[in-house]
Amino acid sequence: MAGLTTAQFAVLFVLDKDDGMPISEIAKRLSMGKSGLTGLVDRMVALDLVTREASTEDRRVNRVRLLPKGIELLQKGKQETRHFNEALLAPFNEAERATIQQFLDHVTRNAEAIIAAPEGEE
């Protein structure tokens, strides 16, 4: 995906929705451990995809922000994903696509509810 790993693309995608997010929030949204995500973000900083800045509210908190190279690769990755999805859905008519979308929306809502639930209450 535009030369990115799936994990890198996921981080860029989350930041595209809410740039300047703390690592703990990115980890929560991606269902990743903070320590694993910290290493991933370190590698992304070294590749000039993102930057890490101390929060103005709490210096203990680091916020991750997109850099121009990260934005460029994210856009390329989104375009590649769109082309892939179009090819994947090409055999289906509009009604079938609508049904598939309904199922995917339902799965997404379920996943979001599971992620949002306190530990042990899934």
C-alpha cells in the first residue's frame, strides 16, 4: 500500500481523521498495545511520516502529527485501496453492493462497541 505496512497505513489513516492524537488514543482506536505502537511511531518518525510533539496541556503526553510525506503516502494508499475495492466489488450489481455495505456497517458498529466497552464487558 504505497510502500507502507498495513500498521503504518492504519496509523496514518487514524491521524487523518484526528491529527495530533496521543499515542494512547491511537493504540486504543487500533486495538494495539501502547509499547508496540510506540515502536511503530518511532520508525514512522525516522521515515518522516509523522512527528511527535509534547502536548501543551501535559508535557508527559506526546501527540503524533502527520507530516507532508505521511499525507502523500496516505493519499496514495487510499487511492490504491479504492482501486482494489472497486475491482473486488466489480462482479456485484448495485443491490448486492448495498447488501454487502449493510453487513459491513453492522460489523463495524459491533467492532466499535467492543473496542469502546470497558475491559471484561465485551
